[in-house]
Amino acid sequence: MRKMKRLTWDETKITAFQEALVSWYEANKRVLPWRENTEPYRIWVSEIMLQQTKVDTVIPYFNRFMTQFPTMESFVNADEADILKAWEGLGYYSRVRNLQTAMKQVMADFSGEVPTDLTTILSLKGVGPYTAGAILSIAYNQAEPAVDGNVMRVIARVLEIGEDIMKASTRKIFEEVLYQLIDKKNPAAFNQGLMEIGALVCTPTKPMCMLCPLQPFCEAHKNGVETNYPVKIKKVKTKTKELLSIIVISEDGKIAIEKRPENGLLANMWQFPTIEISKKENDEVAKLQFLHNYGLEVLLEDEPIAHIKHVFSHLVWKMDIRVAKLQSAIPNENWYFATEEEMKRLAFPVPYQKMWQAWKDFKGE
């Protein structure tokens, strides 16, 4: 595996690569809602949604989001509770908060026009090199590379680039190469073509090389080592938290819910009362901790109704879901009892949506 920063291809080979890629993309691209109209606001929203999320998952969210917030102005003026509800289920909620903050700056400083130069767009909250490159190339047809995981995989195989893609410095190598490779006449199709090949053809474990338009240029294919690339050193094992989450039911049938802190993981989202536990703790210890944290004295049902595992990028939650009847309560500003109709209007993270569904399944609803 060799290190490489400077492309050694001549112009004829570069042009042939560009033509093969763009022609394939124009003939094979998927029909996606953000491709129907490449207005900068739509591209920006789609790219933020697509971070850490599969295309098929994003499509219905994007369509609903555009119906609810069809313009940047409508999104900027929306309440945070409404945008969190629209984002509910996509996860990584800081994305949509940063997006609103950045777009407020665009409205205030640039009259609602998304900046067209790299330095300025990179100064906006939540906009990194990939998002900036995607917006500038797709919305403005500027020759800026957009280096995501799919693109790194394709180019790592084509050029046998052996650096660890988990390192920030490696992205610079890919950017330098792509500045030399990018089709300056049609950078939008070039960048999207690389993304599309990475998503559909040059896949992580079983690349379909016989269908790939870049096969004639691919060093890894020529040497029969496609699956050796890209090089990705495994991260340190993620931390696991054992949690006890409880459906607390009041005498009038309402459910206890709480709002998470303003900062940190899942900030300002809603959840059911939850405590961190040790597997060695018995119910009495758990009830005392629950009383201490929430001011709620409860009678726990004997067994969990569900076990939920939720994986974040840096953390794993293992949740025991219990049901409890309320015995007494000390009022607390961090939680309140809500009806199901009230809960439908609030944004709950995915693990708590699963928890609520487990409760409904348990009741036979």
C-alpha cells in the first residue's frame, strides 16, 4: 500500500475517467427528491439528513420536512420543538439545531443566499468540508470535492490509497487527488457519480466490479485486492450504559415524562424517567434511586416488559423497560404527567419511541 498525494495520470486518462463516471451517473442515477430541484436550501437540508443515515430512511423525512418548511425562512422562524419533532427518529439531533443556527446566520448576514465561496460556507455552524463541497458542487456547480465514506472507498480502491481513513489527515489526501480528478465542466454529476458508485456498486464487502465504469482505471481491481481498501483501523470499543426506564402511570392514567438537558446527548428531547443501574442492584435500590432522582415513589411490576438496545456512534444503551404504578410524588420541574395526545406533539428519541411501542404491545394495542 503506497502513500499518495499527487496524481500521476496524464490529462487523457483523467478525461477518460471523468467521461466514464459522468456518463454512468447520467444513465444510472437514482430518482431522489433532492435531485429534482437542486436549490441550495434543499441540498443543504438533504446533506445534513444523509449524514449517518441511509438514503431510503431519509426520503420520507426529507419530503415531510420540505412540506412543513418549504423555504429557509420558514425553517429559520420555526420553534425548536417543531423542528425536533420533524427530525424525530433521524437521530443526531444536534444536526438540525446547528442547521437552524447556520441558516439564521445566512438569513441575517447574506440576505438568505447560501454563500458561494468555500471559506464563508465553512464558517457556518455544522458545515464541514464534505457538506460544503456537496452544496457548492451540486447547487452551484463549482469544482469542489465532496469527500464522504463512499467517495473515499471508491478512490482508495481506484488508486490503492493505503492510509487510515479514520484519520483527519487522510481526508486531505483524497481532497488533493480529487481536485486534480474532478470534472470542472460538470462537477455536480462527477461528485454525485462517485457517491452513487460507492453506494450501489463499489460497496464495502462485495464490490460489483463487473458493473463498475471505473474498473479499467482501478488499481485494486487489477491486483485483485478490492476488499483490502479502504484501510480503516477499528475504533476503541464503545462504552455501554445499563439503564432502567420506567412507564410510570398516575391514578388518572397519565404517563410521567421528562425533558432532557439543554446540552449534550439528545438535548431538549423528551423521554420517560430513566436511571443508570448496575445489574447487581435489586428493585429496592432502584426504587430508592428513582425516588432520589425524580421524587417519584413507585410500585414496580415484577418483570421488564422489554429489553431495548440502542447504539449511538460512541455509546450503547441497554435498557430494561419496566412499568410502575405511582404511589406518591414530590412535584419537580423536570418532569410532568402527560396524556398520550400531548406526547404525540413532543419529540422523543428512537429508544423511547421503541419503549412506548413496547408498552402498547404489552397492553395489546
